[in-house]
Amino acid sequence: MCGIVGVVGNRNATDILMQGLEKLEYRGYDSAGIYVVNGANNGRLIKSVGRIADLRAKIGIDVAGSTGIGHTRWATHGQATEENAHPHTSETGRFVLVHNGVIENYLQIKEVYLEGHTLKGQTDTEIAVHLIGQFVTDGLSVLEAFKKALNIIEGSYAFALVDSEEPDTIYVAKNKSPLLIGLGEGYNMVCSDAMAMIRETSEFMEIHDKELVILTKDSVTVSDYDGNVVERGSYTAELDLSDIGKGTYPYYMLKEIDEQPTVMRKLISTYADTDGNMNVDPEIVKTVQEADRIYILAAGTSYNAGFASKSMLEKLTDTPVELGVASEWGYNMPLLSKKPMFILLSQSGETADSRQVLVKANAAGIPSLTVTNVPGSTLSREATYTMLLHAGPEIAVASTKAYTAQVAALAFLAKAVGEANGKQEAIDFDLVHELSIVAQSIEATLSEKDAIAEKVQNLLSTTRNAFYIGRGNDYYVAMEASLKLKEISYIQCEGFAAGELKHGTISLIEEGTPVLGLISSSEVVAAHTRGNIQEVAARGAHVLTIVEEGLNKEGDDIIVNKVHPFLATIAMVIPTQLIAYFASLQRGLDVDKPRNLAKAVTVE
Ligand code: F6R
């Protein structure tokens, strides 16, 4: 989390930083700041609590220069105050630093190296810039001081450092936090995410962990911490400026929900040829074939997408699938099977918890596949294989299209493996056709927005808590539905296995408690879920049903067009995304930027 942008060269740095920060705001939005410098010792540092718009309001035309660094913060150490907002300055004010990550040994550093220093705030970052400043005071060159500090600092970081006495250079380093270089004519940039630089350039260069980069307007020098220069080529990013705008939508989330039929069709054209044959990397297929167990590791919505794909994967590949919460597995790896393979599901490809699992998997020689929306992301680079989601940038903090794209991408993998194994059910499963039907089902649900908004108004506009219930795949959808509702409407919501409610949790049901029942799957399962719905209704629950066409009965609230059972989790989740969206909107909240959250969670 936290977003960094920096530029050096022949451009208006203030404008570039502010534009960049607006694009990075999804990474953190509790405070922000920029430092812009126009010749030696002629810099301006402006910070603000709140959103980028609050920072913008403080920036006058006098804040100008050709070098600058900026930061949007998601607080880890110290509250969201102006003192804790980045950029931070060294003791003398000479050095200015922005940082994304967590410095684990910052208290020891303070104790050992910074006696007598006056710190303005509580952040780990301020300690880092004081440390660099101290080493320069002790007689080291800036580069040597930076290197020495990097060798002492433990933890995760993406740093951009400016020396106000030599402002035509930005010093950059990274470890475990995302950062990349953008290349221009007469200027160069550094940023947490290519999206924030795409207005300026489409030419990028990766930075690997524990590399240091010296950036001037017309040179980029990459080296390791021992000073060995690393030769690295650049690549052109295929990002479209229009992909990162809201267009006529009030919120990114609504735009991204609406994009899902297009994403399904894009996945069809990517992972199948025009005759409907699977177009999945044979090496990935072989790796899955050789595994005796598939482990899916992920966080949040991506974890839920893993569950939503589990039964389809098992049925088509004949391989057991186990799910793991990445933050748990990173340090508490359970006993694995003899021939495991890991699938890392991650929209951003940057989630630190998932990366920690991958580090362990790589060390153990376990083959891995990252399924991600972001080419070149850390998880993509470090896994054995990658499958891309092709969902286009997902900017709303609440993930929607990445979830459905993950399930659909895994369907292509499952079918390809099943076919390679000669499994008849996989051969007969016409995925291209079935996914087109899913796209149509999504479109049909999207056309019901007004009716859904009205039901939400009656059910969720004032409640403090709610339940989603379902069985089998509907339970897995309930998990995601409740996460989505929680994160953007602040309603305390649980996704529950419908049959499990009566074993304890039903005691929470009281007059008016909203219970949203999900019903797809078979007649028998549907009948059981309906039974559970009756049980809560009898205790005063305010019930809303979301039912697959064919299983619907009079009085049901939302009917979802029928799709193939393997893909039902995609169709069934769509109304729940809209429910969360409308609940947030009706409660007057910021749909795209819910409190306390950030999009790419790059700290453990
Ligand atoms: C919720 C949400 C998060 C992410 C989680 C993992 O809407 O977006 O729960 O799913 O932080 O992120 P990725 O998928 O980028 O690894």
C-alpha cells in the first residue's frame, strides 16, 4: 500500500506528481504530500491529511520544479497526520524521502544511530531518512550513505530519495514493495504502478529486490547494493489511458461490474482458439497433471475466488484442491502432499502475504502458477508460470471483475487439464459456449439494477448487521458477497453455510435481521436452503432470495439466468456485487475508497 511517484527532467514535476498521485490514490488515501525542487536548495514540501484533492487545494503556482517526489499514504506507523505524511526530511532538511513498506528494525536503528535526532512524527520512514542524513554528516557520499542505510534497514521498502543540494538525481531502491521506472525523452520517472505514469510514457523498466537505481533526466543506472551494475532492457506496457478513466460512471466499481461480460469474452478469445480448442500453456497443463494436489493461496476476494473454483477444478482435473489464507501459510505451512503445486490468485500480483507463500514455495522447489491481472507484477515474475486475467485495470478498492475473471481463467485451466487427462466430462464441457451464456446471464442481471437498488433500500439502508447464507458453491459465493458488503457499506455481515446456522449462529437472528439466501445447484440442495431460510424467517429475519432460474418460486426476489453448474459462482455473485454497491451508495459512503482499506496490500 502507499503510492510513490517521482520525476526528474524537463517536465513540470508538480503536474506529473499530482496526476500520478490521483492515479495511485487507490493504494492509500489517508494523507499525501509532494516535494518539488527547482535548482539546488530551492525545494517546496507540501503535505496534507486526507485525499489527494485536499493536497491539491494546498498547492499554489509557486510550487514548481523539474524534480519531485510524491506519496499517498496508508498509515502503518503513526496516525494519519501531517507530521506522519510523506515525504519526510532528514535532521538538517537536506534529504527528502518517500517510502512504501514497513521497516521492521526502525526502533533499533533509532537507538543505535540516531541519538540526539529530533523526529517530527512516529513513522519508520522518518528514521530511514535521518539515518541517510546522519551517514552523510559522518562523511559519506550520498550514494555510499544510501547504500549503507540499505544494508542496515530490514523489512519491505520502495524508496525514492532526493538530495536538495543535488536535485537533478533521484535515488531509488526497493525490497519486497513494488516500484518501477518509467522512461521518457529528457525525463525519467519512478512509480509504484505503471498506471500512474501511462500519461507520460509507455516505456518501463523493472527494478528487482535489493537493487539501487540512480535516476537522472537522461540516464538510469541500476546496480546491486555492492555496486555491481545490472544491465536491464525496457518493455512497452500495453495500457490504454481510457482503461484507467471512469468515463461517464459515478464510480469505478460500477464501471468494473459492468465490464464483466466483456471480460468473459476477452478470456474466451485469449484462452481458446476460434475452433473452441483450449489455448493454455501446455507447460502449465503438464505441471497440474503431475501434481497430486493443487493448493490455492490467496487473500480476501481472491481467496474467495479460489473457493468458487474449487469444485470445478476438482471435478475436471480429478485432483484435490486445498485452499489456504496466504497470511497464515506464509509462516505456518501445513503438511503438504508429496507432489504439490501452488496456484497464487492475486488481482494485483503484489499482495505481500501471497508473495511470502511464493517465496517459501520457491525455496522448497514447488512449481507455482500466478493467476493475476497485472503482467510483470511481483508474483507474476517470481512464480514458475503466469496466467493473465485480461480484465483491464481494476481501480475500485472492492474487487469485482477480478473475482469473476479468476474463476473463468481457472475454468480454462481445469478444462485443458481434464482434456489432457482424457476425462470425458472435460471433453464434453463446451466452455466457450458456456462462458458466452455466463456473459449473457451477467448482462441480464445488470439490466435489473434499478430493481436491485430498490430491494437494497428496503433491506440494508440502516441495518448494522446482515447474513448471506447458501450451501455448496452458494456458500462460497456467500463468503464473497459478505466480504463485499462489509468492506464498502460497513455493515457487519457474515457469509454462512446455510445448514450450519442452526448450530449456534441462529441465536443472532432477531426481528428485522437481513438474511440474504443464495440458491443455485440442485433441487435437493435448494430445498434444504429454503428450509434454512424458513427457520430464520420464523425468527423475524428480513429475507431476500437470490435464486437461479429454474429453482425459483413465487416471491423470490432476484432471479439469475441459469448457467452451467461449473460457472454458477460467476453468475450468482453479480447481484451481490450490485447489492454491496447500492448499499454503500445509499448509506452515503465513498464506494470506491472505503475507510481503512487500500487496493494493493503490499505489507504483511
Ligand atoms: C476485496 C479485495 C481484497 C483483495 C485482497 C487480495 O474487495 O479486493 O480482499 O482481494 O487484498 O488482493 P489481490 O487479489 O490483489 O492479491
